[in-house]
Amino acid sequence: MKIINIHKTITAEALQKLLDEKANPLFHQQRQSDINFLIEIKDGAIEIWYPELYEGFLFRIEIEGTKLHITRSEHYVDDVNSLTLESILSTLFAGLAGEKGITFVLEG
């Protein structure tokens, strides 16, 4: 799990909307692929998955104040699609953090 501080609060709905608008287009641009990840709120957390290729979620993001708890599926850590998506998420989270930038609270 990785915990990052984006130094502002955001709701699960607002984060889901941002990811819906930006994650798949950026993925298509970087990977030249037609994969469209599903981005849904489940039990208050955001899950990103693609059932045609992966069993379960690739990423689960729980929001706690200004911190995002990001769980990456241990089954796909070396998968190129997962790595590309992780890079895109990092870029989007950095954009949310703005000038303050992201602070890593926990990485591992």
C-alpha cells in the first residue's frame, strides 16, 4: 500500500469523475490500446479494474482526509498496463496536489 498526501480534501465522487475523464484517454494515448478501465466506487473506495483481462481490481483508492490510500493488486505488479496506469494516476494526483506537491506518507 502507498499512502500519499495531496494536501487537499476530495470526495470519492469527485476523484472518480476526474479519473473517468482523464485516466482512459491518457492510457489510450500512452499505450495505443483500446482498453477502457472501469472506475467505480465500492464501499466508499474507488476501484479500477478491467474484467476481460484481470481478476479483481488493479487499484483501490481509499480517501482519508487529504490522504489517499492506494492499494495495488499484488497479482499484476509487473504488468505493463498496470505500470502505465500507475504512472498516469501519479500524474493526476500530482495535478490535484498543485504547488504543494505530493507527500509520501508511506510507500511499500
